[in-house]
Amino acid sequence: MKPKSFTLATALILFLAIFAIGGEPRHVLLFIGDGMGEMQVEAAELAKAKGSGEKLSFREFPVLGWQRTASANAKITDSAAAITAIACGVRTNNGMLGITPDGRPLESIAVIAHKAGWRIGILSSVSLDHATPAGFYANDKSRGNMSAISRQLADSPFEFFGGGGLMGQKADDSSEDNLQRAIRNGFKVLRTRDALAGARKDERILAMNHRLSGGASLPWALDQKDDDVRLSEFTAAAIRRLEGAPFFMMVEGGKIDWACHSNDLTAAVGDTIEFDAAVRLGFEFYKKNPDNTLVIVTADHETGGLKKLDKGNPSAVFSTKMTSETLSSLLKKMQSENADFAKVIALVKDEFGLGSITAEEESRLSKAWIDSLSGAETKSLYGRESPVVSVANCIIAERAGFKFTSTDHTGVDVPVYAIGAGSENFAGSYDNTEIFAKLRDLMKLSVASMQASR
């Protein structure tokens, strides 16, 4: 979608972008919102505009394209196959990472660029050995082989990794753990804001927040505390470390996907806005270096089948005071105590943030609590939760003017926003493998014949 307003600042940005088009990028910043389809962007922008009057930065970019996301063996991709297509230019089967369907290893755009002298940064709000970040440095027949993938990170020659931790930190064979392996291989491990600020330009950095949530991820945006290092801060540190030479960096907002698997619009909006804070730093870098910087914002796929309703108030998502993950934990304790529904309804109204509810909403919540007491759970890819949480999330989404139609990935095309040198190449509609091909050509990289022909 195009921006809905045209300000003097927007005009200046577009003016600069016009002159940058057709240039040769020497700084490439690729931002991937995992699971972030068009409607996730729309919901976050509408909510943010209602709350602060600001829009998402990348919706101001002058180039809009669309990528098709099917994998080699399914119409609906998973993140491993999707990122293999984006990073390596070859479609593979779901679950496979950095290899062809018949098992041949592929080199990612980051690996190829590093061999050509580019500095590389890989960042994510989820664990750094999760599928999307791993697609830029690892090769494995299964994204679930976390220890083997984590070991490949520890052995990577890249300059900067930042965000979450390592799910596969413990070695499979009980030998040296992979974090210690990374340190032995020359990485400096940083865990605080002050440590990041003091990092030297000649150090290879493995930075992670001092406090990690489930799945070795950064805390949800809604749960972040003052001393938590945010994705945007890791992004700023990565730019400081990489600038001064050609560089490629990938920044993933990974928990947007997790939220959409749980149909939690509040968490999805919160983490999309947090993701945009990282994009803004890339945008600022572009504005200082418009002739040779390319910024791309896209997704690997859409999650949740989010649809827009005819009416609603998008800022309703800001009434929620805790994530559905936290609410589910509280409800499980109440379930073990066989608590009265009156206590449950007080919790979701006051602490979760539903406020006043209609008779119909109360009836739905009551039925969900009865189901909970009988042992029912709502399952999603990243966990299980109380049926009450599912209903509460549904109510919040409806109030905001949206509705999830799935708890899984979908096969819809996802948007590609671009600005800067060579950005015009990302307009139109194309397969996700073309992102690799376009970057390869713009960055003037030589690649193996198998990938060059794609």
C-alpha cells in the first residue's frame, strides 16, 4: 500500500530515493518480519497512528513489490524453506535449511558477500540459531538440529551476531558447549547495553540480552524492562561495528510469527512496532548514505491468515496489560485451584485489559473456562494455552477490527518495501528466490553455477 499522507519530509525522502535508484549498493540492510503479512503491517500502523500519530517507517518507502512464498514441496512454506529461498536463491523442502531438496549445500548471500570482503551482521529477536537467522550461515537437513546449527554459528567468520541466545548452546556430544566454542573462535560475548556501547571496532561480536525468554528469545515488546537491550539497540550496535566498509546485515523480528501462531494481535502489533524501531535506524543510515545504501523490508511468509473487519478501533490492542503467554500461566494456576469463573473474569477484565465486556463475550469466556477445567488446551506451533486466552485474544482482535483465520502459516504473497540504491529492482511480483538473484546482481557477487542460474 502507498502512504496515506504526503509531508515535506516524505517529499525530501522520495527526492533522495529517486536519485539513489540505479546506484550500486555497498551497504545492504535486509529486515525480515517473520510472519508479517500485509495485514500485520496494516494493524500495527493503524494502532501506532492512533496511539502516537506516527506511521511505520517502511510504509514511506517509494518501492513496493510482492514475493511468492511456496516451498519446493508445499504451497505453504515454513521459515527454513522460505529463508533458504531468500538467502540462497533456491527453493527447498520445508524443514531444510541452506540445502537443496536432494541434499546439496548452498551458500547464502551473506557467505558469498563475506568471501568478497563484505562485513556481515545477523540479528534476530528470537534465538540466533533459529531458522531465519541460521539461513544465512548454516546448512542442515533439518532446522531442528539446533546444536549442529549453533556450532556452525560458533564457527562462522561473520563480524556481528546479536539479539537472542542459542537454543542449541549445549553440544550434542557433551563436549565444549557452542557458546564457549564461539568465544574460543574469537567472538566477544556481550550481554548488556553498556558492554555493547563499549565494543571495539576490531572485535567480532556475539551479543545477546542478559535476560532471555522462552526459546532463548528476547522478551516480548510488551514485557521488556528498562535494562533489556532491544532489537533496535542491537541494530544500532551492528551498524556501528560494520560501517566503514561494504556490509550486509539481516535483522529479523522473529516473534511476530510466534504471536500470530497464538492469534495474539496485541503481541504481534507490539513486536511489529519494535521491529520498525530497528528499521528506522536502517532508514536513518540510508538518509546519511543515500547513494550506496539499500534497505529492504519484507517477510518470509504470513502467519495467522489475518483479515481486516469492516469496523473496529485498532488502538484497542494497547488496552492489554500483559502478553497472552503471561495470562495463560496465571490461568493454569487458577485451573489447578479449580477457581470460580468470577475470579477468571476479573483477571481478564482488569489485569489482561479487556475492561467492560458484553454478555456475548462473557458467555464465550465462560464456555472456554469450562473447557479449561476439563483439561482442554489450545495448541499452536510454539506452545499450548488456555482456551480462555484464545477467546480473550479473539475479542481483542475483533475490537481492533481484525480477525485471525488460522493458527498456522498461509500461502499469500507478502510485501517487499525498498528504498535506496537499486531499490527499483524490487518492484513488481516475483518468487522469493528472486530476492537472492537481485541482491547478487546488485552487489556484483560471483556465485556457484547452481545458484547463478536461478
